[in-house]
Amino acid sequence: MSYFKLGTTVKLFGIALASALLAFSTQAQAGPKCGERTSLIKVLNDKYKEKPRALGLSTKGTAMFEIYTSKTGTWTIVMTTTTGATCIMAAGHSWEDALQIAEGPQS
């Protein structure tokens, strides 16, 4: 049986993240919450106990996306642009790490 390699897992993660962002952006929402990066990250840490889990750059390198998660399953996607704008793009609950599933059993 063949298992996904890490590169494939990263690509799948990117596709999943892009799909989630697209789905979020098409919903009737008030829009992303933007503010000073340090303050936003402090709220994620202090109020929701969320810590950085993953990050990646946009294809054109104009934005960095980060995923913050907590032990209780809350999660937040934060975008920071090269101009310094930082916005919470999506948030939710029931986060589960899928890396183990994508890679298959560990030997």
C-alpha cells in the first residue's frame, strides 16, 4: 500500500486551505476582522489559547497565511500582507490534525 509523502501532504493542505478560504469568502459575512498584528495574535493566545500550527505564503508571495489552533479545537486563519495589514480570515471549532491520516501509519 502506498502512502502520501510529506510534499503531497503539504500540497493537499494548500488545496484544502484555499478551498476553505474560497468557501469563507463567498459566504455572506461581515468581512474579515483586521487590526494590528500584535494585538490580534495576543487575543488569539489570551482569549482562545490558540498557538501557531502552520503557515504558508501565497503563490505571488504577497501574503502569509497562518493557522492557529487550541487544545479545545478552536482554530483561526490569519493573513498578513506585505503592506503589513493583518486580518482574521476565518475561525471555527472542531479542529483535528490530519497530517497523521494523510501520511498513513508511522513505523
